[in-house]
Amino acid sequence: MINSANGMMSTAAAASSSSASGNAQSPGLKTYFKTPEGRYKLHYEKTHPSGFLHYTHGKTVTQVTLAHLKDKPSPSTPPASSSTFGASTGVRSAAARFLISSNGSRALSFVGGNGGSKSVNASKVGSLGVSSSTSVSSTSNFDGKGTYLIFNVGDAIFISDLNSQDKDPIKSIHFNNSNPICHAFDQDAKDGHDLIIGLSSGDVYSVSLRQQLQDVGKKLVGAQHYNKDGSVNNRQGGVLDCLLLLVPLAKQHDITMIFAAIFVLVGHNSSEGRCTSVAWVPGGDGAFVVSHTDGNLYVYEKASYHVSKDGAGDSSFPVIKDQTQFSVSHARYSKSNPVARWHICQGSINSIAFSTDGTYLATVGRDGYLRVFDYSREQLVCGGKSYYGALLCCAWSVDGKYILTGGEDDLVQVWSMEERRVVARGEGHNSWVSGVAFDSYWSSPNSGGTENVTYRFGSVGQDTQLLLWELEVEEIAVPVRRLPGGSPTYSAGSQSSHWDSVCPIGTLQPAPSMRDIPKLSPLVAHRVHTEPLSGLIFTQESVLTVCREGHIKIWIRPGVADNQSNNAETVLSTSLKEKPSLSSKVGNSSYKQ
């Protein structure tokens, strides 16, 4: 039975409801998959409201961010600015919990930071709140403590309570004339602004997640606005170059060509400034980076509330002379934001990721290259090319030793930072790989005290499959040398001494020969959605998968369901700062569903 008041649901009921909804929406899909340690079961699902059919739906790919809110901080967060982002009626606070009463009516329960609550009865409650005729004030003392899923669909950001069984989100935030593309959460933020959102227009917002949950409207509140209307991107020479093309056309009085050029200009600027990925700088005291489709990455510092409402000054950078070369430029004025521009590549940067300690920044792009930078030194360290097409995603192991990449060549590649090259490739997807992640919470049930280090990681693709892999470091065969006209010789392990020479700093390598790279086969291959997948997240108790259309599935780990049934206070996810478990390899058997 479901008890929305305390957020608990029996495992049997959860599995039953998940199976029923899964069978109704996704015929032919299994609600579990097998691994050597046991079955992962579909616990429940999250999605956008069923009535959400905005015309922009489908123009963006859903990304999901896991946000763990701690205890309410001291009241140093600046007050919300309702004049800039007006709070509209309709969506109530995310603190609202739906309580099923004995007569079938529903009540909105607002739980404050002191544990008290205030309920307002409403006979007709929508999936996102009450009607505008019902007057309910937000609770300013709500601390929002808990774990939330933040995901984008169309022109909206949705927030769901991970520990609730409700499918529909508890909060929505809508944007005018632009779509949210990417977002990132920093649970260690000190000034209250812990969520950044990048839009298709190039605009970037930083906000307090707790403040959004307290607000009753559908607009951002208390936000800092950066790169307004993509102004920073538009100043970098693209607009000027296009305008110069209009001069000869104007002299020739060619009206048709002028309008055509203007059309190209508008389309160029709307696509070239598009945000593709955002990330907080670990230990960066509020600094963050934003990548764009024009191949540029911008570095932003924490905005001072008393200096600039928009969080940005007149940031201007010199024209990029060579689009094919990496270059770094700093803002000409001390109070500018962004403070620096990194020109990474010619074409879109598709994804970025920091190593856990913030030392290195990895980027993958449309040109098919992985690039790894020393962030503080602003220096290219190493990189290499895919076998075919663009790279779409990347992820670090928590110890910073390995990087996963996936892309249009349908492969998952494992890069070694020690070797500065590919040390393994995974074959198993039938289409583009759109998401990769290390499972830092996984541990072997029978480690046996061996010293062999094994990494578990996962990947999802447009083939709708979730694949799980294992990489045993001691069994990686590394080619020592390759004789002319012959086959390479191999040595176990992945030590740099095995190589005749290590590539110099800053070298971008071509794709290696496939016969030189050990091949991995998936441990698990399971079709989890009917739509192409866009990402996955590992937590201590579950695996989360998300499809492009905004549907999220939570797959509970083996044994967790039994533990939950014996502990009424168990929650689904724990702190994101858990250390990884590196264990011995379980076996070579492959489980395919």
C-alpha cells in the first residue's frame, strides 16, 4: 500500500504498480534484468505531466540531474526578486505532498523546516498544483531537505522527489522563447545558488534549488542571469562577419539576397550560441563552465549580488584567428563575466566533465575528439579521435584514472590517464552511445581479498539498451610494440613502462587500430525503454535511466528491496559523496535480456 504522508511504499506494491504501468506503456519490456549479484528490478518511474504537449516538445533531448539537498543553510541567501521573474499561479510549492484522505479528497501538506505542517483541502488538484482560485501561501521555512531529480522537456524544467512514488513532478519551471538544454547541481554551494541551467539561446541562469521549491510559481526566482540573449557568443566575430557580407549586396540593391543573408544570419546565431553542457568547478567557490555549439567554453565566476543583477559585465574577447587550434583568452575588464573563453574545437562541444578533484576537464565534440585539459594551467594534456563520427558523452572514474567516451561509432571506449590513450573498447550497442557512467557504488559480493581492481560501468544508447560492463585492470592486455608488417606483442597490465614512448603533452592521437585495443563484451544487455536513451545515473540503491522524451526509470539494486521492507525510514538515494568500491572481477558470463 502507498502512504504518501511518509513517502513509503511496500516493495510488493511498488513492483506491482511498476509492472502494471510498464506493461501498459511499454509492452514487451521486462521489469528486471539479471546480473551476477542478482536481479535489478524496476521500482517506479518518473515523467512529465501527461497533459504536457508543448509544441517545442521533441526539439530538445532530456537530461537528468540528481540533486541532494542538505539541511537548510543559515539565512545568507539573497531574497527572491519577484519583479524580474514573476511568480505565476498554478504550480504550487514542491514541498507539497499529496495526502490521500478517507473520503477520497486530496490535501496539500506543506512541511516546514521545524517539522510542522499546514494542510489545505482541495477537491480538484492537478498534477502540478492547485487551481488559481485556491489561495495557498508558500512556506518560507521549508528546508527542502531530500533528493530530487531535475530534468528538461521542451520549454520546461521539471523537479521530482526521488523518494516519492508519484510519477508526476512536484514543480515545473517554464521559459519563454527558449528551451532548457543542460543543468548541473552543486551540493557544496555556499551562497545558496546551487543549480545552473543552460538554454538553447545561450542564456545561463544560476539559482537556488531550495528557493525554487519554496516558490509557488512557474518562473525562476532569485536568479542570476548570464550571457543574456547569447550576447557573449554574438560578440565573438560571427555577427560582424555576417553583417560585412550584406555591404556588397546592399550596393547591388539585391533585396532577395539581402533577406536570404539575414535569414542565414539569424539561424547562424540561434544555433551557434546554443548551450550544450554546464558544470560546476569542483572546489571552485561558485565558479562554473558552459560549453556551446560554436566550439567555445566560457568560464564564469560567482556573481556578486550587490555588483550586478545580471551577473555579467561587458565581456569581450579577441577574434579567434584559427578555429582549428585550442586557445584561451581572458576578459579585458576585471569585473566581466565570463572571465575567460576557451576555444576548444571547430564545431560543437557535445559534453564536458570534470575529474572528481577538479584537476582535469574532459570534453568531447562533433569533430570526434576527446580532449583532456589541465584546468588550472589552461593546458591541453592529451586526447584522441573516435573511430567514426562525433563523440557524444564522457565520464570520469571517481579516482580520476579512467575516462569513458561514447558516440556515433557505437562503441564505448576506456581512456587511461596514465597511458594517455585508449586501453579498452566495448562493443555491444547497435546505435549511437548517448550516455556513459562509472558505477562507483558497486562492489563484488565475493571479493575474496584479491588485489585485482575491477571497475563496473554502464552505457545507454539510441538502441534503447542499457549495457553494463566490467573492466579488470590486471587483465588489460597492452601492446608493447608493433613490428613492421607483423602483429603486436602484448603484456598484461597497463603500466607506461610497457610502451616504447609516451605521447608528448598536448598530442591529439588518431584512432588506434582495433586489433591493438582489447575488446570488452557487455556483462548485461537489457532493453529498458521504447524510446532512444539519453543518460544514466548510478546511486547507492539504484540505477536511473532516462529516454529522450523525458521518461525516467528507477531500477533498484539486488537486496535493497528486502532491506527497505525491514526499515520504514529507508530512502532510495544517499549522499553523492560516497566513495567508490573497487573489487575483484565476478566472472565472464554475459546476461542478456
